[in-house]
Amino acid sequence: ALSMSSLAGNSLGVVQASPGLSGRDLKKRIGRLLSATPGDLEVVLAEETEPIRDEEALFDSPAEGLRLAEGPDPHLHVLRVQRRRAISAAADGSVKLWDVDRAADSGPLVTMTGHTQRVQCVSADFEGWRAVSGSSDGSLKLWDLERGECTDSLFDYSGDYHCGSTDWSRRRTLGGLSNGTLAMWDLNTGSCILALHGGHHGPAESLDVAWRAGVAMSGSTDGGVMLWELETRTRVPMQGHMVWVSDIQMSEDARYAVSGSIDGMIRLWDLRANRCAGSMQGVWNDVKCLSVNWNTGAGGAQILTGTGNGMLKLWDVGSRRAIATLATDGPRGDTNCLSVDWGARKALSGSAAGMLTMWDLEEMQCIDTWKAHKNQVKCVELAHLS
């Protein structure tokens, strides 16, 4: 038996362990006792300095593996029990903060209201307990997630917000508007510091920003895709899509990007050459939203898309095809939005039926699903623990 305590010395109970038990299985046992998922835990043996790794094993001999602390009462220090949080927003104007491991039973941690129309985009700084949301009512709202209160409202009277991206380190947010304009706000001063016009004939429906590179990419309902240099305010049109561009994601270094449109077309972009580097074709409504795993090694990137029939599809860029489909039982509705922690292989999706669903991309199965909003979930963001 191993006794557990926090670094402050508070007893957390006793967990049964035996030689040969892996770090992964040990954390599963601790997780059941503390009502935490194994990925949320960091544990260290007393007198050791490094947390136990999943692949390590508990043995009596240090030569064979991880050595249990000697003495009549070997024990563990639990360094971290982190809850996986997420934020969602809906067509009813509400914004909700969740503990996703307990959401189905306990409901939201916080429900925030104030928008008078649908919330189209949301971004959270989970460590700083703050968020910003953009709505069809033409406002950006800043939220204190700890108190569940709106701390500021910023209005753009030229259009309503359809998409957005936030740089929390410099407290700036870039939003895409219904008139095709991109507007950047300084969240400290509450002032609009940049407006990019003339890129789209329809609403700016999708947007991603590589903040360190100073590059943005936007997509519109008119099928247009624009690459923007934020400092010089210049734009480069990227030809390829013919219909509504539903989502876009760039690599952090702004070398590559992936975009998807509602006709099921996924396009891969080489941003240094300003050209389409390849494509994958699904069926109509196969790509309502997407997330890209750029760090898959020599095999190339993987793309997870949300579909119009409430499912998820995993695509392999190397083979240019869908390699897996995930679905749940019960009511679905279109998968409107998606957020993925690729390091932990977990995803959260929101549907037109008001449902949130947590997915395990390692086991390729649904973990949990719950009614989150009374109508369409328009946007979600999942905290990354990896």
C-alpha cells in the first residue's frame, strides 16, 4: 500500500500498488480515488524529484525500474490534480464554462449571459480565468470566468462577429465580421487598432492567426480564402474553394494551412509558395469544422473534421483519405464546432442539437455526451493539458 499526500502534507488516502505496476495503471488507481482522470495527474515518489512516467514500472530493485521509497510507510506526493475545463457558447447567447469530466452529472461551472443574439466565437485563457466572445449582436464581451461576470463590452457597428482568434499574451483579438472585414481590438484599451477591408464579398466565416508570425488566414461564405500580413495590411487571395469556407487552421510557423468547405473539400496550402498543395474530397457537409494535428512525424498531418450528420471523421494527409469515423448514439445534429488536445488525444465537439461530446482519439470512441445548451452550440474551446 502506498499512502498519498499533497506537497502541503495533507493526506489523500492510500492506493494499492505492487511490483510491476506501470505508472499509467498507478495513475488510473489514484484517479479513481481522487475522482480525476489519469491525464490530469502528476505523482512523484517521496525523496524523488521527477514525476512518474506512464511507461515506468514499480519494482523492488532500482536496476529493474522505478524503485519504491524504502521504509515502513512508502508514499507518493501528488503534485497536480488538474481538472480539464472547456468553454462553449450557443445560439441562445449564453457562454458556459465546464469541468468536462463531471459535466454530464454536475452541469456547467458557470453560465454567463449578456449577448442578445447568437454567440459565434469564443476564446479562453483558462490559466488566467478569462475569455472573450463575439456575437451576432455586434459586440465582443470580455468575461471573468471565476466570477462569471462580463468585464467589458466592445462594439463594432459595421457588422456582427462570425469568427475570431485571440492572442492572450498581448491581449489582442482579431474578429471576422458579416461585411467581410477583419477587425483587431486591443483588449487593454478597448479600442479597435486595425481593420482589414476588401478581402471578401461575403461574411468572414472562418479565421486563424499565427500570432508569432504576424499572419492571418480567413475564409468566407463566397468561397474566398485570404492570406493576410498583419503588419503591412497586405493580402494574397488563395484560389481553390468554390463554396462556403467553413473552417481554417494554420501551422504555428505559418508555413502550411488546411481549409475546409461545406461541399466536403479539404485543401492543403503551402503558404510560402501561396498555392494549394493538395486536396481531399468528401461528401457534401463533410467539413463543418476541423482541427489539424501537425505533429504526427514522417507520416504527415492528420485532420479531424465535424460532419453535417453529427459524426467526426479522421483524415490522413499522406494517403489523402478518411481513415476513421466516430459517432454517438442518440440525437446528433450537425457538428458545428470542434476543439482538440492532440497531445492528450482528446476532442470536444458541439452540435446543432445543443449537445457537447467528449471523444477519446486513442481508443476512437465517445467518452461522454450531454445536453449543454437549449439550442445550437456554435463554438467550443477545450483546455490543453498536454
